[in-house]
Amino acid sequence: MPYRILPRQLPQKELQVATAVQWIKAEGSHGVPLWIIILAILVGLLLLGLLIYILYKLGFFKRSLPYGTAMEKAQLKPPATSDA
């Protein structure tokens, strides 16, 4: 309760409301035609394929080796020395 000093008896009240609901479809409300949905899916897949193809041609999906070429590996190893 919003009171600073609470009353001895809390106020109680019952109220009953009846609401009638009627389901009416709006006159100007039509769903999206199926051919538009199918066309949008196909255009989206075409754009996705085109993007993947462009990235493939630019070398985006090429795997890079972690240590480089064999020549770089040889330069990382210290030269073998013999004490004999």
C-alpha cells in the first residue's frame, strides 16, 4: 500500500468486467503472395552465392601455412655444428 502508516484493515473491493471480443479480418489486410516469398529466397541465395564466389576469387578461403615455406623453416633451425 502507498501509505506510510498502514491501516488496521486493508481496503478490499471486487469488480467484474465483461468484454465482448469479435474477430474481424481487416478489409485491406492481405497476406504476402507465395511467389514473392519464393522470389526473395532465390534472390537472397543468388546474392550469397555471388558473395562467396567473389571472396573465393580474391583468395579469402585459401589456407595459409603457419610456418611458411620450407626455406623459411630451414632458416629457423640453427646450423648443425660438429665438435669432432
